[in-house]
Amino acid sequence: MLRKIAAIAWNDIRVEFSERSTIVFFLILPLIFTAILGTANGGSRDDTADNRYPLLVADEDQSDLSAAVLSALENSPSVRPVLVADAAEGTAALEAEEANAFLHIPAGFGAQLLAGETAELPFQTAPNSNEVILIQRATQTAVQQVGRAVQLAVASAETAAEIQPFADSSAQQAYVTSGLEVAQEMLAEPRVTTAVTQNNAAQQFADGFEQASAGQLVTWVLITLIGTAQVFVAERTGGTLRRLFTMPLGKATVLLGKISGRLGQGLLQMALLILGGAWLFGVNWGQSPAALLIMVLAFALAAVALGVMLATFIQTPQQANGLTIMFSMVLAALGGAWWPLEITPAGYQAAVQILPTTWAMRGFTDVIVRGQGVAEIGLEAAVLCTFAVVFFVVGVARFRYE
């Protein structure tokens, strides 16, 4: 039986690759799209470069306190200050879409704080930028750190004045300045800290080529494997299945042979795209070969099972051709193959958990970005296998041979 299944599968693979155009959609186009999307989204990560988000800053105050704000921003893990001459230059750069955020420190900022007044720093952002929230939070943290230091210094001076009044305003100002330096040192080096240990999973987001390589693999392999529907619909309407069933093969043998042929094509395509992603774009697909193999098999089973199920709802080969492409593209896009799900709202991320592509992208990203192993991708693989079982059960229950 296994030999007959293999013979049917090999015949389908041979027929599929008898046309030269197959290799274009099978390998060449996926790699081209990977190159385009990967480059457009930033390419490969450079771990030696300063990858923090740039924040334009115009320091028109030039005081010790404005310098303290710049120092706090410089020490931020999320943003790096980029100085501009004045507010006009910063606003112009923002309008020209040369930056996503601009902080203006106006003249008199330091004097206002030392006088105990509330000082506001204008903060401008570009519209429709996913980076803005993170930049804004980092900026607020830096400004608040300086504000707390000023509050401590001013409060200390007021307490000292109650014990012994200052000789004049200059003496009080000198005391506040000295207290400010002490407060900044205390806030910069707190007595109690939290020790954070990060493992290899600390890198949470894929770079341009990592996202594109995994995403295009899911997209194009989905087209191949959901294409199982095209095979069954074409052979059902053409009478090929009926003729095969008259031969001494058995219906199960024929069905498994057809499914295995398409499954083999999908596995071959994934192997080639993984190798292409690694060699051409430097994507580290090989951090955990065992975990990668499990994800490849689980995704392949879920996708080919979806093709079997769809075949039972489609009537004509023309419908099969159109719906295969449409289903593949929609599922890939919604599941995070075209953009990282991390940039989408939490509600959207929760809603797309019902899609197999979401779990496939999560599993592949866990392997190539976070270096996770078999235990860590177990949930994703299990969910994909569950999809495969459900799709196969529905497909077999509805399957008609004519």
C-alpha cells in the first residue's frame, strides 16, 4: 500500500513540475518578495549599531537642568536624542517625515523648575507611527526623573531655610544647585534595584528579513498546500478520481496518494525557502533544528488538511483556482505573515487566534527570532495539529468522489 501511495504522490509531483513556470511560483517569486519586503522593513538587524529610536531635541534653554534631561534621554534604552538648532528646525524635520518625534526645551525651563513652577516641554509626533508611544513614554520617564530631582533639591532648601535662613538669594540658589546634584546622583544610582536576567528569548521582535522570510514562507506554501483543493476538484469534475477508484488500489490509497503528493511539494518548498532565507538574507533558521522540523510538519499538515476540506465546498476548477489564492492571501495577511502582529491592537491579536497562520507565524518566529526549542513551540505545534485533525475530519466526512 505504501508503495502505491508513493507512486501516486510521485506522479502528481512529476506532473506539477513538468511545466517550467511552476518553479517561478514555487521558489523564485517567494524569494523576490522576501527581498523586497525585508529591505523595505529595515533589512537585517545590526547588533553593533545604536538601534534606539531617534528623538529630535531642541535645547534652547542651555541650562544645567536641560542638560540633565538630555543626559537622561541619552541613558534611555529606547530613545537616543538627536540635537537640532531650534524649534523651527525640529518642526520642519517632523513635517518632512524625517523623524517621528520632536522634543522642545524652551528658554527658561530650568529657571521655572528651580522657582518651583510647573514647566511644560512641547512634544510633537508624526501621525500614524507605531514608534510614537514608546518614544513618548521614554521621554516622559527622562523628564520626570529630572523633575523629581528638582523637587527633592527645592524641598531640601526649604527645610534648610526653616532651620537657618539663607544670607541672600544667591546662597539659597547655590544650596539648591548643590542639592540638585546630590538628588540626581541618588536617582541615577538608587539604593534598591531590580536585577533582570534575560535569556535568548529577550529579542522579542523580528527584523525585516526575519519577518519577511517567515511570512513569505507561510504565504506561498499556503498557496501550494491549499492547492490540494484544486487537485481534488479538477480530478473530480474531470472524472479522473472515478476512474482511479475502478482500479485495484482502494479509495484510501488514492486519497492518501493525492494528499501525500501535495504535502511533499509543500515540504520541499519550505525546505528551499528556509535555505534561501538563511543563505541569501542571513536569517537564522537553524537555531533549533528539531523545533523547526516540528513546526514545518505541523504547518504542512494543517494547510494540506485545509485544502482537503475546501475541496468539498468548491464546485468547479475555476472556483478552486480563485479561492485557493484568495484564502491563502487573506489567511496569511490576517495571521501576521505580512506585518508583525505585535504592532496591531490587543483585540485584533486576540481575534486572529482562530487562524492557523497566526500559530504558524508565532511558532516560526519563536524559532528564528527567540531561539526557542521543542518545549517552547509545543503549544503552537499542538494547535496546528488540532487544526489539521478538524480540517481532515470535516473534509473526509463531506468528501464526494463524483
